Amino acid sequence: MAEFDKIPLIIRENNRYKGVIHEILRQVEHRGLKPNVVLRCDSFQLVKGAVRRKMGLGILHVDVVAPDIKSGEFKPIQISGMRLEHPSYIIHHKDRPLSAYAEKFVGLLRESAG
């Protein structure tokens, strides 16, 4: 888990959804891990663009990515049991398998949702 900081995360910094994103990050930090936020975007379009460019995992509200998931462009990473105020997805590019670090990150989220 010492390598956790190598998983690049892309988040939206917006007052409306800031609480949801920060709740996810807080739950990760509660596990004693440091999230590696490599990009903070002003809009969900920028987050999706960065994920399209395979820059990392994005965290977005379900309404924003549902069409992209339905079209098959993005794949959601489902974390059952995670306590979120608003439904959100962690997404990754469909043609790029998750790295070992990303797999560990997802495992930790699932474990903390427990």
C-alpha cells in the first residue's frame, strides 16, 4: 500500500459536487492512505477529457457519465456499500486495463465500504 500515491486521480473541483469528491477522498485517507490527485478540473467535461487521454481514474457523478458508460466509452468501477450522499462513479478508459496500483485502490475502496 506504500505505492498508493502512484494511482493518478482526476477530480472535479466545483462547489456543488465538492462534498461528494471530498467524502470519497476522506474515506481513503481514513484508511491511512494518501490519494494522488494529479488533476483538479473546473468542469466534468475536463475530467472526462483527461480520462479519455488515459491520464488516470476520474471520479464523477453518475448523471454526468451515464451516457458515456452506456455507449461503452467508459467503464465504471462499482464500489458497493460505499456510503455517499450522491451516487458517483469512479471511471477508467475502456481500452486500458487497470494498473496494479489502481486495482489495489479499488480493492481498498471496496474493503472500506465493507
